[in-house]
Amino acid sequence: MQFNGTLEMNVRFLSIALFLFSFCLQAQTEEIELVLDSIQYKDPSANSRVFTIHYRIKNKTAAPISFILNPNAIRSNVSSALAWMPSYRLYQDTIRIDAESISSPLTNDKKNKEFIDKMQQELQDNKGNLEAYYLKKEKENRETTSKNILNSILTFEPHESRSYAVTFNWDKNRYVTHYENEYYLDEKTPHYMDLVVILLKDELYARLLPEDKLKIEANATILRGWFQSNKVEINLKE
């Protein structure tokens, strides 16, 4: 069992490494500037800190550009590399902490319960033909994903700059792990964060409906590549 787990981990790391290597062959895109302006926070409870990341994206060129990005979400740098959203990198002083995540989306418990209740009811109603139900759900998920990708195409006019804000929750847990790596977020040590954006296009084709794939293939203004921001201090102290 340990061998299987190690093999799975190695395959995952190799896949991510090959994916990132294809982008490293390209220079960091010069067409776009990413600026992390500030990281604000508030403590709604003893075990919760809410961070709001304020950042800007600027078209540095004299021509319109497009790219696929959901600017209103965020992920850890070690999570799915095929997600079309910014990722954050966390540093403890000068050491990068490659943990799965210190963040979780802000959630509405009432809406979560309503969603779970609805899913449970649907499973109960379709228990006589679960295969057809799962195929239907898979089709719906494919359609939703394809639509979300298409709706995530952003077009910036020459030298246009746009500001965004992303909010997430930290449960104040100071022990974070990622596979064999273990970290302790020392409250006496300064922490920093920067943002990285990987612009995808061809890599998303498998998740698109055929008609949506044709639309994106035909859009020659969509950029591929990567770019990163400056570092800003994030308050992980008590």
C-alpha cells in the first residue's frame, strides 16, 4: 500500500513538473503586469481570520489582449495546475511553504446544507437507475465547466488596468502538511505571499464542448504563458 501511494505521488509530481516545464520553455509573458497591492484581514472569531487580497492586472501593450482566467477565485500553488485562476505562494521569512493550503473559501452553511439535502434527495429519487443518473450529472458538469471556461475569457484594451479582490478564510491552524512535508507557521516570524498566474488555452480543450473548443481555437488574441507578482506581507500572527 505504501508503494502504491508513493508511486501515485511520484506520477503526480512528474505530471506537474512536465506541465510546468512546458511553460518554463517560454519566457515570462511581458504583455501583462500583475501587482499585489495589499492583504487586509479581520478576525470574526477566535479560530478564524478572513483575508482579502487586493491585486491588479495590466495590459502593458498597445493592442487588445485576451486570456482565460477567473480573477475572483484563488488556489494554493501546489493544487491543480490546470485551474484557470491565480495561485498564491506562501513564504515564512525567505522559505517557501509548499503546503496544500492555508485557505478555504468563505461558505454559507445554509446554502451548503440546502445543496447537500438536494443531492441526497436526487440520489434517493434515482436509486433505481444510478448509472443513468451519473451519466446525466457528468454531462451537466461537462456543460457547466465548458460554459465557465468560455465565460472566463477576459479582454483588456491597450494599457488597460483592472483591480480585483479575493477573500478567503484561515482557520488559524499553524501545522500544515503536503505529503511528507510538514510546516509550522511560526507566529513570531514574518510571512509573505505573492501571486502566480498560468494562462492556459490548449490545456483546457479536453474540458470543452466541441462548439466551445472551436470558439477558443479561433480566438488568436488569447495568450498562453505565466506571470507573477511582487511579495506582500500577510499577518499570521496572533
